[in-house]
Amino acid sequence: MNKPFSPHPASFRDPAGFIFIRNDVLYRQINPSGLSDYQGFVDSKLYKELTNRNWLIPHQDVTSDFASADESVVIKPQLIPYVSYPYEWCFSQLKAAALLTLNIQLLSLQHGFSLKDASAYNVQFVDCAPFFIDTLSFAAYSEGHWPAYRQFCQHFLAPLLLIKHTDFRLMSLANNYIDGIPLDLASKLLPRRTWLSLSALMHIHLHANSQSRYADVRAKPLAKVQSMSRQKLIALIENLKNYVETLELGQRQTEWGNYYHNNDYDDGQAQQKGDILKGFCEQMTATLGLAADIGSNSGYYTKIISDKARHVVAFDIDFQAIEYLYRDAKETGNNILPLLLDLTNPSPAIGWGNDERSSFFQRANFDTVVMLAIIHHLVIGNNVPMAKVAESLFQICDQYLVIEFVGKQDSQVKRMLSTREDIFTDYSSESFEKHFTDYFSLRSRVPLDNSQRVMYLFEKPASN
């Protein structure tokens, strides 16, 4: 088949095939060079078992919909509601993605296949469930060979250990290294006590000794993996799996982790705020496909939104809050995907040509955006003009915006201004309404009792 469309910017590294978009629908083309492995995989029991276990995104063969000039195949994978990246995940999400990858590799080996790569970008979350998305990662097994071993350690094990033993902010290194955190760097950053762990010693520290700047594939530890029997390779994967399963975070406190206990809300005000949000949701004309809660904290109000939307992406700057919300949503089965986001410094576009991984604003396209008790942190805490906040929310919101304005007499704003000069002459409810009605139509305005806070429901005009 002649390539009907150009490959997606993120899909150029694998000669076996590429993804492309036609009429806003995502497809994957399998080139003639990748047909043997692909056909063997989809015809095997492995493909069916992976999809039955909800480990692999299923697909439809739609080759007949495209004019064929060669033997290429076109498939249509099941849609992912929202694409996220590893540097936006919490610890438990990264751990779940790591275990999924290892479980798939173990099952693949049982069926005579092996993963060609172990990139964290091959995993996406649907709500709290991780799915493997790269159908072309499966190849016929070659005796004693798993070339993705180093990649797994760079993409998964290194950041997990750095978060656990050093600082969760080091996960942002994944943003700088698109093929995973270099093991020599991880080894230097990890504390000395990790050398006492046999698994960390083998998979990170000693492994790092073989990692040159250009990752010479002839390095000794990899050569040892290549010479392994199948049984020893399975033992290696099981060792990795058992080690990852033991990794847990300690109890940590953060500024935002106990927000609902540390602010000046009383239970009645929190209840009123929730009731107003429910009322706003009832005013929305239809069930929403995808909603965003920006500044979700531990998800108290996110759960209200989730009753109206098919999927909710819960964003927060605080690692521990997202960790808590992910564990809670996973246990309860809520349709919520928690992700890390600093709205003042969101995920940029990275990779070759700054095109391989899209920025937050390139990916953000929500039916409804909810942003409660955040405006003062942006305008007063980070000097972002009100007009820019309104413009940015307009950019990512397709239909409804629920937002809370926090006045200057609010105790939190007073604390923020107690240590700095008040240069924010434009910060008022009147100015807020002016800037936001430049982009949205005001549907409802409800003040919270005994407070300087007002809840707003805006709607994006259909003409825009």
C-alpha cells in the first residue's frame, strides 16, 4: 500500500509501521517489513489473551477501507480518551505501567514472542487502568535475547527508585531524556544505601557501568543477557517484577496533601460548594465526553464531575495529592485519570523537531474545564495576568467552564499578600468577569456564604 497519509510526528522510528490520522481518526499502518511478526502475533493465542486481560488496546483490521498498492495492512486501534506521558504520572501509575510491561513480556515468552522495546510511552491509561498500545512491539522470540532490558531500566526502574529514595521531582528528568533516564546518572543520584540492594545493584548500578554515551549494544551486561537461556531470561524478568512489586512510597506530607483540612473552609461551605457544582453540572445540556479538573487536590470535587462525564482528567501540581487520588480512584473504579500538572509550566513538546511528544496545550481538548480555588495562585502567586488565564482556559475548553473566584479579603489571599507588595490592581471580581466574558458567555454566578468566593459557570459561544 502506498502511504495514504504522512506518519504522525511521533511515529517514525520503527520501520515496521507507523500511525497516521485521517479525518480525526487514528490508524496504524503495518509495512511489508513488519508483516511477518504482526501476522504471527495477531494469529496467535497471545493477542487474544492480552486483549481479554485488558492489557493491550484492541484494534480492527480496516485494510479494505484503503486502496492497496502493496501488502501493507491498516488497523484502527481503540481510542484512548486522553494521552498522557510518564513525567505526568505519579509513583503508583509508573509502577503499574512497569508491572504491565513485565507481565506482558513474561506472557509473550510463554507464547514464543518477546517485546522489541520497553518504552514507557507504549503504555497509556484509560481512567486508572494501564494499557499497552504498541501492536508492533511484539516479535518472534530469539533465544536468550531481550534488547529492551536497558530501556526498561531507564524508563521505569530508574525513575521509580529516584522517586522512592531521593525526590519525586526527579521524575521530571524523564522530560529531558526521551529514551529514559541514563543509568549512570540515576546511579549517581541514588543514595549509597541502594548499593546494598542486590536488585538495585544489578539492574541500576552495575548496569550503569556498561552505559556509554551512545549506549553501545556490545556492552558487557547486555552481552550477558544475550547469552542467557530462555529459562534464565524468564528468571531475570521475574526478578525485575518481584523487585518492582516491593517498591513503595513512604508517607510524605506536602503543602497541598491535606488541603481540605488546612484551609479556612468549614464543612458547611465545602458542602455548599459541592452542591453548587452539582447544580452547574445539571445545567449542562448533555453527558460530557471528557472533562478536566485543574487543581483537583485529592479529588473531592472531581468525583462530583465524574458523575456527569464519561472520563475526567484530574490535574494537580502536588505529587502526593495525585498519588492519593490515583490509589483511591483505582480502588473505587472511578472514571478518573489523575495527572501531574503545573499550569504555570506545563509539559512542553519534546523529541525530534519538538514533535514526538505533544505539549499539554496541544493535547488539552476538554468538553468541560473545572478550576476551583486556583485563580489567585495564578494571578497573585505567579503574576499571570487575568486576561492570559482567561485566554488559556478558552484554548483548552470546548463547551463549559466552571471556575471559582477568590477575592482579596479571603484569608488565603491575605496570607499571600502579607509578604509582598500588592501590585494587583486588576484583581477584582469585576475585572475577572470582564476578562472572562471576552471569551465566554456567563451562565450562572453563585457566591459562597460568608466568604469572598464566587462560583461561576461559563459557556463557550457556539460561534467560536
